Amino acid sequence: MKYIQLALGLMRQRWLFNLIVIIEIASLLILTNTMYSTVRSKQMIYEPYKDILRENGVVVDAASLDFMECSNEEISPFLQVYPDKKSVISFLENRLTGDVKIHCSDSLTFWKQIGPLSVMYRDKGNTLTYYLLEPNVLSKMCLPLSCGRYPKEKRNDNGEIEIVVSGGTDASLNNVYDTPAGKMRVVGILTDSTYKPVNSEIDRNNIDPGIDRDSIFNFVLPFDSQTNLGGPFAIAAKDIFPENSDGYNIMANSVWFVSYGDNISEKDFAANTEYLNTVGTVQYGQTLNTMAQETERQINDIYYRMMPIIITAVIIVLSGLIGSAAIGALRQTRTFCIFFLCGCRKKDSLYIIGAETAITIIIASALAATGIAVMRIMNFEYLIGLSFGFGNILLSVLVVAILFTLSMIIPFGMLRSASPVLSIKEN
């Protein structure tokens, strides 16, 4: 406690300089956390689909099938009564050359308003849209949860289907609903600001389709229950609902990641892609691999854009913090020497300077935490795509530890080499 009191006394003597250093440290912490949160937000979207995008294949937009529009005579029979996209997928997996696998999610809708309901303005009281994900995708989902966990890929021990719901619903954790598909239990609730899984929606508003390549981010749309007017959703495992769909419909979504297998030749690759263009739309010259490359490029671009700013901020902050500690040690050398002659040890002087630096960093950290809290209140998570989590705490601790350690090097050397008697004579 005595070190803190002495450190506060030293800080009051040059309060303006310390205030500037505090603001600089707080700005650095906000910048580093913003970069980390932006990258994390992108990586958690990419992770569930990373392995699929590393396969040989293409992305097909089959939205035209929803309107029963297809000139391919082999596909037309599946569209005569309603768009039976599941049968189309089974047909294509057998029709195309190679070890073909079509990855897509399903959408489930109930005929009556049942289960968790929307409380949002546009569709208040309506049933949610259910996105049914493949097990290999669901097991890698890492969108932040406000509570609970992600659902199992099979029914639980009570025979219940487990679901995760977004914000904007009347559901609470562990609510159980009796539906035509069976009992459903809410095992997790997503944070208010999140993303919808890949399904039927594509956003190319900010790209030139003839020049820019698609990334996974064009197929995963943001959702915020505080900003959007409607559209809450639930996530569950694919193929867990009974085939007898009395009381509900299950339809394959329109974004298909079509894998051709590892041993496909260039000729067969081209033939498969040409055939798929008669079923839906394949962006010219784009493949699963180009999507993976573009996704990773956009993630890396975050580092390239922000790293120079952060490096500059680190240099400025370190210069100020080290300078503050060094000036404090230099100006108080005579005082520390008197302390030493009165029985204090040199390390006690170092503790005083350390306490001063620690107080500066603690105040700056509290200011940075307040700034991040304001960013969350102002919905920056949705506006610029951020994901704050436990990793931000670890990053902040690491940055603070580095700043503290480096700032103590010069004062340590000065006090260690100082001679109390000579210092008093010189002053």
C-alpha cells in the first residue's frame, strides 16, 4: 500500500504527461482488440466450411429451382409438382463424374405457429426458420453463444431434438416444445449479434461479379436481433427429423458446395461444371478453391490494413511509457538515494516506479474496457463485424504485460547502477 501512495504522489507531479500516456495505452488496447475481434469474427464464419472449400469442386446457386425454372430435361421431372431439390441432389450425385458429394443445408418450416416464436417487429408471433446443418458443419460451428451449448448431431437420451436459437425469440434455455417433428429442446441461445448459416441467400452488393471472386462471406449474412426487424432462426442437425413430414416441410437450400472428389481430371471437372450450369448458376472461373483463397485473402487483409497502424501505436505508446518511467526514475534519483540511506533497499525504489507504471496501465485498461463496452452498446459488432470473447481478455493481458516489462527495463538499469552517496553529492 505504501508503494501505491508514493507512486500516486509522483504521478500528481506530472499528471498531464501521465494522462496522455493513459490515453495512448487505452487507444492501443482498443485498436488491438478491434483487429483481433474482426479477424475472429471472420475466422469463426470460415471454420465450419474450411475443409469443404479445400476440396475440388464448385459452388452452385440453385435458386431458380425454387421457381421450377430449369431447361435441363433430366431435371424437369423433379420440378413438375414442387421443387424436389433433394431428389435433384441425389440424381446429380449419381449423374456427375467422380466421387461427387453435394454439401448444402436444409430449411424446415412448420405449417402452424408452433415451437419458439419470433418477438421481432416484422414477424412477431411467427414460427422461426430452422436451418438444418450437416454434422461435419454443425460440429465446427463456433458462433458465440449467450448461454448453453451447440446441439448434438443425434437425438438426446430423452429422444428430443436439440436446437440452438438466435436472439429475437420468446425461447429460454432448456425450453421443450412438442411439435409434429417430435419434442425439441433449446440447448443454446446465440448472442444478439451473429450470422446466419450458409443457405439460400447471397450478397454480392459490394463486389463486381465479373472481376471479384466470391468468398464465404458473400454467403453468410449478418443478423442482429436489436437491428433487424424480423427473421430470427434456429439451428439443428440435418437428417435428424423424421422422413414423414406431416405438419412440416423440409427443403434443401439453394447454395450447394459440390465436391468432385480428389482424383477428378480437368476434362471431367469441366464437364461436370458445364452440366451444373444447366441446373443452376456457377460463377465463371470460380471453384471451391478460389473461394477458399479469396476468404483467406480477406482475412489476411485485415492484418495488412491494421498492422501498420498498430505497430505505429505500439512505438508511440512504448516511447511514452518508457519515457515516463525513465524520467520518473531520473527525477527521483536523489529521493530514492535518501530512502536508501534511511534503510530502504534499491528494489523498494523499483517497486515505487513499478507501482506508478502499473497504476497508469490499470487506468488505461479500464478506459479501454469502457470504450469497448460503448462500441458494443452502439452495435459495432453488427456494423463492422466484430466478435468479442475470452480471447480479447488474454490478448489485453499479453499487451499489458509486454508494456509493463519493457517500461521497467531502463529504470531497473538506472537504479541498479546508481550510487546513493555520489548521487546526493552531485545534487
